[in-house]
Amino acid sequence: MKRSEIVTFIRGIKHGKFLHIQFRKANGELRDATIQMGVKHPAHVTAPGQGVRKGVSFEEALSQGVLKFYEPNKVNPNGTRGAYRSAQLSSIISISANGEKYTIED
């Protein structure tokens, strides 16, 4: 799959669908994640003592070159599971969905 086709491919994935992505983090570390698409992440999150943190919607992030997703297997410091994450579309190396693995070509 060509890098220019990622946005169209991602928009075609049903909400709630699980897939696997491999991407390079900002620090250069290679990361594998099983993610869930279409989970609503609130645009405005209030953290105790930290005020309001403003975010963007899934579509806004996608138009800015960022994939927002939910990673249900992430173990948090307090022992709970699940976290909202994001990855730059330009850093995605491969996507596995519908029983197929798509390697991203530049």
C-alpha cells in the first residue's frame, strides 16, 4: 500500500474493528500495537488539578496526518488497562487488517 492511500484505507475500517499497526515513535523506537478504531475519545478532558486539556476529533487528527486510536492492551501505571494513543501517519510501517498485512511504501 502506498503512503498516500493510508487515509482512505483507515476511513474504510469499521468502527470498533481491531487491527495491528507497526510504527516508529518520535524517539525512534519501533512500536507494535493492537488497536481499536472508532472509539470516541473526548475532545475535552479534565484532569484533576491540571485544568482542561483540549484535543481534536478523530477526523481532525487524520486530516492533520495523525492516527488516533484506542489501545486496549496497554497496562497503565495504576494497573488498569487501556489508553488513547496516536501515531503520525508518516511513521506507520505496516497495518494488518482483515487477515492481510499491508506494508507501507513511500
